[in-house]
Amino acid sequence: MLILIRAVIGRDLRLAMRRQADIVAAMFFFIIVVSLFPLGVGPEPDQLRKLAPGVLWVAALLATMLSLPRLFAEDHRDGTLEQLALAPQPLGLVVLGKVIAHWLVAGLPLVLLAPVLGIQFDLAGDALAVLTLSLLIGTPALSGIGAIGAALTLGVRGGGVLLSLLVLPLYIPVLIFGAGAVDATVSGLGPQAHLSLLGALALGGVFFAPWPTAAALRVALE
Amino acid sequence: MLEASNLECVRGERRLFADVSFRLEGGEMLYLQGMNGSGKTSLLRMLCGLTPAASGEIRWRSQPIGKLGETFRSELCYLGHHNAIKEELTPLENILSSARLAQESLDEEAALDALELVGLHGREDLACRYLSQGQKRRAALARLVHEKRALWILDEPYVALDRAAIQLIAGLVGAHLQRGGLAVLTTHQAVAVPAAAVRELWLGADDATQQRF
Amino acid sequence: MSNRVINWFRYASPQTFYPLAGRLIPWFWALAAIFGVAGLTIGFLVAPTDAQQGEGYRIIFLHVPASWMSMFIYLVMAFWAAMGLAFNTRLSGMMASALAPTGALFAFLSLWTGALWGKPMWGTWWVWDARLTSELILLFLYIGFIALQAAIDDPRRADKAGAILALVGVVNIPIIYFSVKWWNTLHQGASVSLTKAPSMAALMLWGMLLCALACWMYSIAIALMRVRTIMLERERHTDWVRALLAEKE
């Protein structure tokens, strides 16, 4: 089982490495969206500090959305998905591997960029640390939940827009607890409660979402 | 071993075929023929369990394939229209990673061996996007060289191949049948598979589907 | 026992369900009208003016039933979706698609009437109250479901994909509701507290219940009408629809 998941992750990472432009584009999208906000709302540090967690989280949501359509589309187009669906193992495990690979390629870079962008918003040290931590815990949930939407819209007209329509409402709890953790730190409440709820969402997203995703993929292959 | 009874296929609003029945034993090959759009690919995908049949049943070793699930899939090798070849990977990486994803043990030597046999010697380390259509098809078919699973389902395996490659693939299928395997394939090219008990099934454009022996 | 199961599945076939639904629809319309007239009469003519909220409170006779229905219909939709996936019956998917627009309509009505109520009561059309926000998200979920089904051409595939989405949604709704509530309590300062008057006059309650019943009957009637249309559309090539149409001509 672990061998299979490792094989899927290894393959997807290798493919991503040969197509680095995609990763870099999503990262720059994240940077640009975040950098636009001060231009829109003005440079007052107080206001920016208040906006930072929400802005970074919403931008992370959008950046994740950007890479989701490709999660299965390539494999669908070139016939690999059929082979995976016919392999003698649960398709859910393959999906789990792909979700982990997606997070490594699309989620982790956002986490690494967050502290730098947080400084642009004049966040203090502890808030910066919690923001990064919240992204680290929360982004896997985005990959997991997003996979369901990616599978449902596979090969469907207007897939990209439809995907955001389906997935963004489901992202709301992650957004609330992720951005809330930073708010709670700033207001002195402590982020533990938020972070543990975020952790629960991430576990649920990564380990339960692959099964409806696999079901949706089988429907798409019919 | 493989048994289909009264299969019906409906695509959108059109009924492609109905009442398709056949039985295939070890060492036998089913040659599926019909015009474009007669439902050959749909039938193959049904036999794999990818598409559910509108009605009818498919049995493998006397058990419905839906019930067998992974047990059935572990005995199945399907090669579809698409090559399942990643453009970014080399033929060698492709063949190794697809074997790993199908949970088959295939060492590098055997993989190189297979690639040489299908005539990709010297191109093992070239990204597949630089290969021609026929070479990509060869890379996909290289799987068959070491394929030991009992049921091969091949959708137009000869497309884009030159005559030598076609003979080679026909030879591989023949050897597979001699080992007691089963094969179902569609093709528009009449290619004699050596030493095979061949059955033919015509999917008509009308509902009159006939089986010939 | 097995006898009853078979009977149930008999009605799961569109061919038998179509005439049955046709016979039921007028009854549900009639009940909807009766309950609606009774509820609105009590609500607007009989029930007393609220001491704190004046006449404006009367919008709850539409607002509360609409909110109830919007949530309940999602559950029913998810139930049909689950049935469709489990038993692979054609009717289940049709029921789910027939219910979705009605659910979305009620979610929208609930938001609309909520805003109408908010303006005189709070002085603003919209507050980021937990209930309002959840209702908005519910509307998004409905729209996602309808959009997904509309984007897929093959009805069987649309049914299955929609069913998976509805089930994922129904698992998520409690999580979303809880997270929004949590978020709301943290940001309480900005919003107005939405505690209802502790005791509601019995007459108001009656009015609201009757209106809720009217909405129920309306939903059933309209869903049955829609499911009949879907049946005709999807099965237009089958013998029973052809026979039916020939009869009409």
C-alpha cells in the first residue's frame, strides 16, 4: 500500500519537476494577488496588519484553485487514468498519493512564501509564525477537498470556472480557522483551538476526500 | 473463462448494440469487428469494467466482474486508444512507472529488454514528446513483452505501427494465447495471429449483431 | 417484507411513477393553497402586532418557512442522491435534479426576506450573522449542484456526479455551519445579536406552521411537476413516452 502511494507521489513529482513553469506560475500568482491588496486598500500598517491573514489565506485558496484542474486532466487525456482505474488496487489510494504530491508541489511553496509576504503586511514575529503554521496545517485540506471538485469537473464543459464554484464554498471552514488562528494570536487568545480544528479538517480532507474523489473519477471514465 | 451475456450499450440516446453474447476460453482470441461508431471501444471498456453495461452481464471465471473487482483487475491488461504514455518521461521511465503503478515487479533490465524488442533501442532516455506517433505506440505496447496477466484487451493495437511492428505484436499475442491466455482485440487491419483459435464478432450498425465462428 | 420492497421499487420506475405523480399533483396544489391562505390570514389579519418589532415582523411568515425548506430540501436531495448511488435507480437522480431549483429558490427567498427584515430592524440590509452567512453558503452549494448537472451532457453521468457532490455537501454542511458560528462569535462586536423574542404568541406560531406546511405542499407539487418533465425529456425515446404522446394527440 505504502509502496503504491510512494510510486504515485514519485511519478507526479517527477512530472512536476519536468514542468516547473506551472509551479512557478502559481507561486507568482500568489505573490501578485497578495501584493495587490496594499495597492487597493492603502498602505496604513495598522489596516494591513489586520487584513494580512485573510488576504494571504484567500490568495492561497485561489492559487490552489489554479493548479487543481491539472490534477487529473493530464492523466485523463493521455489514458493514464484508465490504467490507474484498472490497476488491482483501490483507486482511492492512488488519489491519496496524487493529493499528497499536489500539496508538495502547489501547497508547500505557498507555505514557504507566506513569511516573506507577511512581512510586507507588517506582521509581528509571533503572528508571522502562526500564519505560516496555519498554512502548513491547512493547505493539505485544500488539496484533498479540491481533488473532489477536480474529479467531478473532469472533462466537463467550462471545467475551470465550475471547479471554483464547487470547491470554494467547501473551503470556507479552512479559511475561517486558518485566518482565525492568526487573528486569535494577535488578539491574545492563543491559536491552539483554531490550529487543532484546522488539523482535524486537514486529516479529514486528506484521508476521506480521496474516496468520493475516486468515485467521481470512475463516473468520469464511464 | 470470459463470458458475456446479452450486453447492451446505450450512448446518449442511441443504442449502439444489444444482445451481444460470447464465451471465450483460455488460448482463444476474440476478434471484434465493425464499422466506426458501432461500439467496439464501448464494448471493450465494458469488458474491463470501466463502463457499466445498460443491461446484460459479464463473468470472469463464472463470477460477475463487478463482484470480483480487484481480483479481476489483477488478471486484466487493457490497452486503450490512448497510449498512457507521459510526454515528459522517457520510454524507460514510462514503462517502469506504469509497471510500478500496476503493482507489477519489473526490473530495469527487463524493461530495457522490452524496449529493445519493440525497436526503441537507443531512445530509452529520450523524452517521449520527441518520439513519433508510431514510436509512442511501440513504447506503450512494450508492456506486452513481459505481460503475464491472463486477459488482454487491446483497442486497435496496430494503429500507427509499421508492418514489422505489427508482426511483432501479433507474435506477442500469439505467444500469450499459447500460454493459455485470452485476448480480445479490435482492429481494421486483418492480421493473422500465429497459432490462435480465433473467434470473430461483428458489431453491426443496425441491431443485428451476429457472431461467427 | 420482501413484498413491500418490491412494491417500492415498482414506483421507482419512471413509467409507473409518471401517472402516479400526475394524480398526486392537484392534491398537493390544493393543500398548498389551503394552508397558504389559512397561514397568511392568521399571519396578516389575525396575529397581533409585535410589541417590539411592530408590523415588520410579519415577514417571518415567509422568511422562517423558506429557511426551513431550504435546509430540509438539501437533505432530501442528498437522500435521493444516496439512493441513486446505492440502488442505481433512474428515478432517484431525477428527483434530486427536480428538487435542486426549489431548494435554491427557498435559500434565495430566505436571504431576500431576511434582508427586507433586517433593514427596518437593524438599519442595514445585510449583517454577517452566522445564520445569514450559512444560508448564503447553502445557496452557493445549490448553485454548484445545478451548475455541475447543467454542464454534463449525459444525464446518467450528471446524476452520479451530482449525487457525489450532494453527499459531500451534506457532510460538509454541519462543518461549515459550525465554523461560521465560531467565526461569528469571535467577531461578535461588529454584528447585531439575533436573539428572537423569547416567547412567541401562540397565534403567530400557528400562522408560521401553516405557512410552513403550505411551503411543503408547494415544494412537493412543484418537484413532482418538474420530475415529470424531466422524465418525458430523458425517456422521450422509450415506448411508454411514445405511447403517452400518441394518446395525447
